[in-house]
Amino acid sequence: MASEVDEQYDDRSEGYPPDWEDRRLRVLRRDGYRCQHCRIRSTRVDDISLDVDHIVPKSKGGTHEISNLRALCPECHSNRHPENDTLNNRSNKWSGGFISDLWNLLYRNILSDTGSCSVDQAGRVLQFDPIETIPDMDEDRAVSFRGRVVDLWDRSSEKIFQTGILVPSMHADGELEAPIRFVSWEDADVRRIHEQAHYAFIGARTTKYDGEIQISIDNRTEIIPAALL
């Protein structure tokens, strides 16, 4: 559902309008939950909380119109306003979290020997669920997993971008023991995937199709080729 904004607040120059949260959500959706400078994406399962920045600053007459707003991560937002101590402190706290995340990764992968985590190029520690456990999950749950695309189908609706079948990345060729259907949406700003390629899917969502759990990929999901992890 689209956020509601009131045009009477477009030109409000001081503070933030009462419909700011609706404006913020609309901008995040429009920008695909991705920082418009460094392009890092905020998914359902990480701690990247994107800011909404005024392209023309309020101090220079910038308005609250949607066209004057964009999504930025805390670091890029702080770099744009180096005089703002609040943004600087928030950026430092956010960036510093990557160090503790790396220690958590070492603990999970070496001490606990789970092998279920990875660090992406942005420094995020990603916790993966085994793909074979997804069919037994509840609906509307955020999930991250590694998988191989074994089949792509012709889309049955103009709203669908891609749809097909995924299996665990290390699954041998032959009879599929734990396949799961996925669908990605035409307006979701997601990566096109290819048959027999391996990917990490970060922050996908479980939905139901014909009574069975499937994977829904939208603009809160990031798709990372396995070679980049």
C-alpha cells in the first residue's frame, strides 16, 4: 500500500512535517531500500537502517517534496553533513559494528563450527537457513539462504519478473529432494538470476502458493552471486 503524504507540507522549511514517516517510507520504497550513493541495500535481516536525506538541504531552502528526498546509509549521510555531530556519532557506531560482527563470525564458524554464516562485501554478517528447512517455516517470515537455480519458467503474469525452482547449492544433479518454488516481482528492482547458477538470497520472505510455502523476492531482498561471498 502506498504511503499517504499531504502536499500542504511540501514547502515546510523548519523541522519535519507530521507526515514525515509516510514520506520516508515512500522514498525508501522508491529507492529500492538502497543507499543512493554507495548502493548498499537494507534487507529484512540486517541492521542497516537507511536515512532519508534532503538533496537540497533544508538550510538552503530545500523542501520536503518527494523529488527532493533520497535514501542514504548512515555513513554516506554523515559524509554529506560533516558538521552534524548526531549523524557523525550514528555513523561511527554503525561502522564500528562491523568489527564486532567479524568476531561473531569467527565464533560461529570456528568455535561453534556451524558453517552457516558469511560476511558480505559490505561487512554484514549473514546467517543462513538451510534451504531444505524453508518448506516447514511459517508464512511471512524473513529468511536468508544459499541456493542453486535448477529451473526457470515463463511468467504467467506481467507482475512477475521471474519464477522457478531452487535447491540447496551443494545438491547433486538428479532427483530433487528439497526443491522450493520462488517468485520475484517486476517492480522489485532485483537481480536477474540464471539457471544452474548459485546465489545467496538475503532477506527474502516466505509466502504461500497453493497452500505450500514459497520464496518471495522483492525490494527488501538482496541477491548475491556465490562468487562474491
